[in-house]
Amino acid sequence: MKKKIILLFILCIITLTITTGCNNDKLEGSNITTTIYPIEYLVNVLYGDKSNINSIYPNDTDVSKYELTEKQLNDYSKSTSLFVYNGLSNEKEIAKTLINKNSRLQIIDASYGLKYKYGIEELWLNPNNYLMLANTIKDDLKNLSSSKYSAEQIEENYNKLEESLTTLDAELRTIAKAAIKNNNETIIIAYNSFGFLEKYGFKIINISSENNITSNIKNKFKDKTYTKIFVNDTDNISDSIKDIVDNYDAELIEINTMATLTDKERSNGDNYLTIMNDFITKISDVVLE
């Protein structure tokens, strides 16, 4: 009888060890540092209930000009277990610096294996590209956590996100199809990254360069064939664009490119999906008016 009890006890311990080992998430409760808001959003959606997630960029920051101090780099290298960044930008230099300061730091290059044609923002403004960013982060989080239970949760979160992004993609295609049917699919852009909309069937005219503003284009603004220009909400408006606005009463349509959010946007509960829905609404208002 004692032998049976001892054997049962040993089996219970073995079972508990195996179960605990499978569910022991190495990342859970750790500090994860991200870069731009779209990456921060993905990590939060996929894993936000298990770790402390923060961005290196303060709200409403021009990331192209923001530089981390030596103290910040030292602090992040000591406090961070995982750094998630965009390797197609200068953020890869930040990753190298942090690894040099802490060789045990884990990293995820969210854009690994990806390319962009028009501008770096198309990595997240284009729902298809954003899904690929999400897939890379998802796979790496699952590998790093080494927990079957966490992997299943991450996969479930990814599947929900995939549904949302697929819906955004379908909406863009539907709007483009309707615009083409109405012979009104032209969108005037003053920022290169918006060029990805061409893939959906929109006719894109890029006037970001003064050399692209021909007399023909000016005449179309003059006769009101064109009335609106898509601009980046953080970019300075060139004098040539200002001339079109002043002389032909053109309207600037500001697009939130989401590198960072403002304090107001965060307090209002704005996120990637709400901002993308606003973007799509602005496109629809222009081509289906």
C-alpha cells in the first residue's frame, strides 16, 4: 500500500513538473521595450496582458529627430528583457547599441524580410504589410516565451487581429472598385508613402515634388477636377503645395501616419484600428463624394 502511495506521489510530481514546464513563460512579467507606435500596438495586442510594454518614443514625438541619451540607453539595456523594433529604419542602430550594452537582451526585428516601395509608413498603413509585421512578432514571441499555453494565447490574439486587418483591406478594395466604376478613383498625394494605395486600384498622382506639379495638374485644380490633397499630418507643407491651396482653394486632407500618438489620442482611446478607419473614411469621402 505504501509503495502504491509513493508511486502515485512520484507520478503526481512528474505530471506537475511537465505541466508547469510547458506553461512556464520566460517572458511573462518582464519589461518589453518597443519603438514606433504601430509596433507598440502589435506587441500589446499579442502579448500585452503578460508583460510591461513601453515605447522609447514619448507621445507626439518626431521620431526622425528624436535621439536617446546615453543614460536612456543604459537604463533600457538594464531594465529591458526584449526590444522590438523596425529594422528597416535607423532603429537597428539602437538595437545594436543595446545589445552591446547587454548581450542577454532578446530582440525582434518586426520588419525582418520585408521591403517597402513608396515609404516606410506603408509597412503599417497598408493592412497587408501590417499583418506581415504582426506575423513576425507573433512567431518570435511564441518562440521566446517557450510556453505552450502562452503560444496558444498569442496565436488566438493574432487570429483576431488578422480578422480586423483583413476587414480593413477588403474595405479599401471595395472603395477602389466603386470609385473606378464612377470614374473617380484619382487621389492626389503630397507624401510618398501614400503611393501604396495604387495597389488597391486607385490612380495616384504624387505632387510631393515641385517638379511633378505640371501646368496640366494646376489646370485641373483650377477647373475643380481636383480639389483635395492628401498630406502627412507631421510633414511641413511645401511652398508649391501652399500655392495650390491659396490659388485654387484646394483642401488638405491630413493623414495620421502614427509613428507616435499624442497625449490626446491616447486619452481618447484612439488606437491603430480607429485611426485606420478614419484614414479609410477620408479616402471614401474623396473618391465617392
